[in-house]
Amino acid sequence: MIRAQVLICGGTGCTSSGSKAIQEAFAENIEKAGLSEEVKLVQTGCFGLCALGPVVIVYPDGTFYSRVTPDDVKEIVEEHLLKGRVVDRLVYKDTGSEVVDENANVSLNDTAFYKTQNRVVLRNCGVIDPENIDEYIAMDGYSALGKVLTEMTPEEVIQCITDSGLRGRGGGGFPTGRKWALCAPNKAPQKYVVCNADEGDPGAFMDRSVLEGDPHSIIEAMTIAGYAIGATKGYVYVRAEYPIAVKRLQIAIDQAREYGLLGKNIFDSGFDFDLYIRLGAGAFVCGEETALMTSIEGNRGEPRPRPPYPAVKGLYNSPTVENNVETFANIPQIILRGAEWFASMGTERSKGTKVFALGGKIKHTGLVEIPMGTTLRQIIEEIGGGIPNGKKFKAAQTGGPSGGCIPASLIDTEVDYDNLTAIGCMMGSGGLIVMDEDNCMVDMAKFFLEFTVDESCGKCTPCRVGTRRLLEMLEKITQGKGTLEDLDKLEELCYYIKQNSLCGLGQTAPNPVLATLKFFREEYVAHVVDKKCPAGVCKDLLTFSINKDTCIGCGLCARNCPVGAISKTDYIAEGHKLPSYEIDPEKCIKCGVCMSNCKFKAISKQ
Amino acid sequence: MKSLAELQAIKDKMKSKVVLREGSEEIRVVVGMATCGIAAGARPVLNAFVEAVNESGLAEKVTVSQTGCIGICQYEPVVEIMEAGKEKVTYVKMTPEKAKEVVEQHLKNGNVVSKYTISNNKD
């Protein structure tokens, strides 16, 4: 009889920090301790707290061990599993409260990171074994599909999704129910359901985590969508860069077929549905719905003009519904728990929860799921644990290369689709990159532009040429060669590209520039007029110098300078024994090695 | 999969395997499992509890877990049962047979098996 279960995260984050070796160590030690009959080892999907990986949870206590190494495993097995003594030094205890009770047995749900979360999409991630369909079924899996096929008409399914207020989680926020309703009446010999798992925004990884941690929820949801719109075939378009996700999804599809949950006559209802995986080669533009369908058809991933919309002419010119992974992951829960339940979460026009991938200058990098309408302050300070090293929060970037940024002054904004659009930002797929005072906003805009220039498919001129011109202007500014006139030109070109590009990629590519111009214009002006980078990032605008009175003349900087730009002077400061050093600005490449090596803080950059 | 009944059958079969992870807080059975407890035979007691709880269909509201030394080594194996809103019950000198009785009487029917509690077993 199993009395305890050890859950080990097998998501991509923890796998790369070595969770495989930990799993092997557990297997070996549990065997050695003679506990094989009593303790079960389960590999799960992502727990979300990737910053503290590899993560191990022991149930029934719910003890949360973080940053476990293979050497710790013996101790956990011998102490915790055998003798019932929690290995305190490895337990993650940050409850966010001032008083830390060292002896309290903090379980996962009490930690500040999990406490305020509301996991709907991620409900099974880190809880079930994604490669075991029975565990998904135990967690009410496929019950929603059973209910839909035996009790509901397609119209009722669509009505339920419409009533729930669910909007597309891929970024656009189009109402899912309406999308299905637009496609359902269109008659065709073959219709399709497509899942967009081509998660391309730098920093976003919630779709990957759902596919890795709960692949059956996507299969179930796509089958429900197929029934609702009258489609019998589905495709999941997933990036080839997500090997674990692809592997687990394929296992899940095979298991579902074996159980007859995919295939002919599901639940004896006469409804047939089957699902296939298509791998994307990693082009960002293939996340755009029409380009994605073109790519599934076997052609070069280029967008096509809309209308006709995919609901009328999509994949293989047939009526198609395409939704994002996170959108699909909500569907079974909405069917089971009802539209009212879903609509009770969130704000007036944005219902439910949203998953964010926290990254950048934040303590708890990872995945969080919160109700719509949670303030940015709560996300960053409470759940995210704040900014490390006592730095000040400057801005949060959302929506990746298509998004904008939320400055510190708007940190109390309630995050939902409309509020973000109102401040010129966008929800996007949910990447949330936190920036502190050391980040230069012009440089950030330049980074994203470099990305879109690379990823523009080249089909339409405003995007292909326009983004390149934008990037050149930004480069000019960061090199200190810009003029105030450039700023106006920059803005004008942004609007031009937005209005004239063919697809979402070009239409949103200027957003990072526009948002930073709006909220951080003074930083652009500093680059252009004062020829300074206030955050100290843009190399061409920096000069490193040594304060000759603080320098004690140890010479460490000179020994480490890769270009030999630092030399001894004949000046000896009062109270010092050795002469100070100086930097030759002609030779200096501004790598910053001298500054990080100086123990006396004698070197500064401006 | 041809019927909802088939799905339900798999669900019922699997439920006891994943229910541990939901961490029910209704009733907690804690078995002292330090060296003293193990030496006195706490392992079979713990396993008997897990088995009996599952057999009697109580897995969804009862959590069986272990703890370190409770501090009364002469009474080991010691088992504590905590239920929200009720006083903690401590059973001492437990055996697998006594464990089954406690599950049947106490956990299922709500009657404390007083002949095994610490207050009735002081030396």
C-alpha cells in the first residue's frame, strides 16, 4: 500500500537543473531503505517555481523541497520518508509574513508564491503524472468530454463557452465562444480544430508547461471544440524546440486512442475525432494564425490576408477554429463547473485567470496563475517576491515583441485585457519581464526590434523594410548619434508600420518602441541631447573612470583589463602608499571587468 | 471508451492513488516514526492505518502521515489523531490489529477507542 508519494518536477526548467538525476537517486535510495512498497515516485509537469528548481514535493504532508541535489536525496529518504522528520534546511518556507516560525511545517499552499494563486489552467501541472492517462481521469479528466457528448448539443456547448466570457489567451483576447459560433454554421465536408502551441514570445513558457504537465486537458478540450463546431480532425502545431512537450503530447494522444477517447464513435455518441501533431521549425511568424495554417499545409509559413477569416476558409481552405493552448486548457473546467463559476472570476470584461511567465529582475522566476484583475504590484511584490538586490522597480514588459511596458507609476494597474490596452500595452501570451533601474528602455526596445527584424517573414514591405529602418534609428540613438528630429520620425514610422502591415507581427512590432517613447521619453532625450545612457547600458555613451583619490593602487584592474587600457599614474593620494591608476578612453572597450573587480569602489561609469 | 460508466470505473480505481496529493485536512492520523517508534514497530502500524483507511473508503477525508519523536518513547508506537474542532486523541502501544480497530471505530464511526488511549495506559 502506498502511504507517501514523492513528486519530482519533470518540466523543462527542472530537467535542465538536473531533476533526472534526482529521480534516479530517489529510486535507488527508496529501494535501499526497503520502502518500494510504501513510497511512490511520480514525475510530474512544472510546479511553477522554476527559480528554485529542481523541486520535490512529498505528500501527504505537502512538504516542498527546493533546489534539491542528488546528494540531498539520501537524507530526505532516510529522515523524512523513513523516520518522519522533515529535512528542514531544504524546505522552502517563504510565507511572505514578517514572523518566520522556524518549526512550522510549511506546506506548499502556505507559501507566498502559491497562496494568492488560483490554478485553473495549471491545476494538474505538478500534481499528476502527465504520462499516465489514469491519473488525469482520476482528476475528473475526460468527464467534461463525457458530459458534452452524452448530455449537450453543440449549440449548448458554444453557449456555455460564450456565457463564461472566456477570451483567447494567445494575446488577442477574441471571445472564444464567438469564434466557435462563427465557425459552427459553415458547411463543409471537412472542418478542423487547430491548437496553436507555437509559443514564440521570448520569456513566455506557459503553453509548454501545460503540454508537459497536463497534455490530456488539451486533447479533451480540442475534442470538445470539434464536437461544438462539427470538426472531426485536429492539429496541434507545436515548436520542435519543445522536445519534452512533443514527447508527452504524443504519449497522451496514443493513450487516448487506446482508450477510445480519440477515434471513432467516442462514448458511443457517433462522434469521431482524431488528433495529429505538426512540428514548427521555430519561426515567430508561425504563431500568427494564418501563417500557422499555411505551415501545417506544408508551405512556407507566411500569413495571408484576412478576410476570409479561418472560420470560413482556414486550414486547407476549410472552416477552422484555432485556439491557443491556455485557452483550450480552460475549456474542460468551464464545462464541468459551469459558465457562472468561470465568469465569477476576473473583471467585468476579462473573466477567469491568466498565467504569467515571470522573468527578468525578480526573485521568483516562474509560472503563476492569478485571477484577471490582480494588480501588477501584487504579482511582482507578493507572488514574485520583489526585485532582488534591493533595486528599484522600473517597468514590466508584457506581450513580448508585440507588447509594451507598464512603468512603475502604473504599478497598481489591475491586469486585464482592456486595462492593458488602455495604457498602450497588451496582455500578449503572458510573458512578464520585470526590469529594474539598471535596464535601459531604449536598449530594451532595440532588443525586441532586433528580434522582429529577424523574424519578419518578408512578405509585406512595411514590416520587412519598416522594422529594419526602425532598428537603424534605434541603433543611431543608442550610439549617441541621434537627434530630436529622429524621435519624431521614429514615432511616425511606428504608426505607419502598424497601419500598413499584413499580419499581427508587423502590426504590433513597433509597440515596444511606442510604449517606451510614451513612458520613458526622457530616457530617449538623454541619449539624444545629453549623449548619456542613464541606466548605464548603452556602451557607446559610457565612459569608465577611476577616482584617483579612492584608488589605492593595487593594480587589480590593470591586470584584468583585456585590452591593456589601464595604466599607473604618478599621483599618490594622501594616506595611500601606491600611485593610482587611470583608464585610457581610446583603448577602453567598456566591458566593465575593472569595475566588477575593484574592491574599493574606485571605478565608476557614466 | 464507450460509456461514462467505464470512465467512472477508472476514476474510482485511481482516486485512492492521487487523493494523497490533495491533502485533506479533515482528519489527520500521525504516526510517530523516530528510531524509538520504528524499533517498537511503528512501520507495520503505519502501513496498517494506510491500508485500513483505503479499504474503508475514508481516503478522501483522512490523511495518514508520519512524524518524528513525540517524546514519550516508552509508549511507542504512538499514534495521534487530529480532527478539526476536536481534542487530539493519542493512542499508545499500537499494533496493526489495534490500528484496524481504531480505523473502524474511531475514524469511521466517530467513537474513540478509549482502551488504547494514553490516559488509560499510564504505567
